[in-house]
Amino acid sequence: MKIVDLVARVNNKINQRQIDWNVEYVILRKLAHTVEYSALGVAASLFFSDRKHTVLNPLIFCAIISIVDQMSKIAIPGREFDITDWPFDFLGYVIGVLVIATGSVYWKKRRQSL
């Protein structure tokens, strides 16, 4: 719970407002970013699978999307730039990319052994 409180305090400090954050809301909202960006990491890995640097390209692509996502919130009324989302985004797309990279290595070894 200390991490959740820290995330809430940092978010309030950066966005210069005080929100009555409850723990369930913070956990659900931040973990949703991880799940969403995991799906993006999987999709980006599959898209870049036939190119060199198969781990680096999707990570860079996902990082750009994450930055654009946060920047676009500035222009939308009721939304706010929230830098505390970035670690959760990063965790998500790293998980997605690693799942595909690990699965790819496993699949190649399995095909070679057959």
C-alpha cells in the first residue's frame, strides 16, 4: 500500500490537485494501463517480427505510443497528463514483448527438434 500511496502523492503533486484516491481505484486504474500496453506490446512484436532487432523495435514503438497517449490527454477536457502512468505502461509493453520473444524462441526450438 505504500507504493500506491506514493503513486497517488506523486500524481497529485505533478497535476497540482488533491484527489481523494482510494486504493482500489489506483490499483485498478494503473493495472489497466499494464494490461492495455501488454496487448500493444504483443501486437507490436508480431508486427515487427520479420525485421532485425525484434525486441528493440516494438519497445521503441510502444514507448512512442505511450508518450503520444499522455501528450494527447492535454488537449482533451477532463483528462490530464499523468506521468505516473508511464512506469505501468512500460511494464505492460515489456511484458507483451517478452511473451512474444520467449514464445518465438520456444517455438523455433520446438520446430527444430521435430
